[in-house]
Amino acid sequence: MPYTPLFRSVTAVTTRTLPADGARQHWVGCERRCGRPQGRVVDVVATPTGYRIEED
């Protein structure tokens, strides 16, 4: 499997190394953030080098 944002997110979940542990999270593969829920949420945005965490 190539080292893609999806691969990194699956790895983070299976190894319990989530970048925003304990918060309600919305994981996205690009800036569009499709499907973002309403309310307080931490966006975990995939970038070419890893993840960027953005909190409300």
C-alpha cells in the first residue's frame, strides 16, 4: 500500500497514536473538509507531510 493520507490515518487509528486524542475528530484528506459535522470538532487535515490539527 502506498504511503497516502488514508494509509497514515489507518495506521494512527490501529496503533492508537491519534494526533488529537480524546477530542471529537473529523479526519479529512483535503482543505474542503467534506462532511464536517456541526458543533465543536477538531479537524485533522491530511497534508503531504503528515497532519495539521485545527480546533474550533
